[in-house]
Amino acid sequence: MAITVRTGAALKSLFDGQQELEAEGSTVAELLEALAVRDRLCDATGKVRRHFNIHINEGEDIRLLQGLDTPVKEGDTVTILSAIAGGDEVSRKVWLTFPRALVERPLIWEVGQKFDVVTNIRQASISRDIGLVGLELSGDEEEVRQAIDFFIEAGVSVEPIELGVVE
């Protein structure tokens, strides 16, 4: 059963540059598996990361339905959007949680080398077992998005900082 999947420009790199494609599945989870993006869109607990929104037929966010178990059927349209998308120049504040295996890797430095972004560490607490960093990323929207994707691909948990937390 073919389901139409749409995404905004900010996430099209997840789908080989396409903003609309078709996939099969009977639930949102199966659909994400078929598209090979579940690990990118979901956290370690299996829930959709807070900076992504998934809607069925331009309706409610799946978080308000049955989550990843929300059923889909042929003819449905699933829209996947980045909640952190914005204008051309952006500044994003995020919490980065580094697992033990990544604590000593200079990922923030790597981001500064690979992408045209300014990194500003707003707060940090690092031990041998875990690293928690409040980071502000500024620059072109696409570069900031790619930098955030880089952290996620490396295995770092990325969550948006709620307004007013690190000011």
C-alpha cells in the first residue's frame, strides 16, 4: 500500500533530495523503517525527537494520535517537518548529550570545520561518562541544519533548548 511522504526543504537531504516520495507501511513506524529514517527521526527511547513533527493528512501531529503506532493506509499523506526550520540566517540553541564513547571526540570543533556556522558554548558539564552541552549554532539555515544532522549522525542526542533556559 503506497503512502505519499512529503517533507520540507530542510529535511530533503534525508530523502536523497526529494521532497515527495512514496513508501509502504501500515503504521508510521513501518513507514519510517521503509524509508530508512527511523533512527534519524527518533531518539534512543524510540520516540520522535522533539525537533521533528509528523502529521497525517495535514492533520494532527502523531504525538496527539497513537505516536509511531498511528495507522496509515493507501492514499494517506504523511508530512515530516523540522520544527527548527526558519529563515535564511538563524540561531539555534540546543542541548547536546554526548554518550561515554563520544565524550573525548571534538565534535563541536569538527562542526566548526565542516560547516559554515558559529558555535557558542553557553553551558557545559562533562565527565568521563557523559557530556551535556548547551550550544548555540548560528549561520545560514541550511548549514545549521546540516550541523545538527551531523551531531545526530555521530550519535549525539540533540534537543532544542526551551526559551529562556540559557540566556
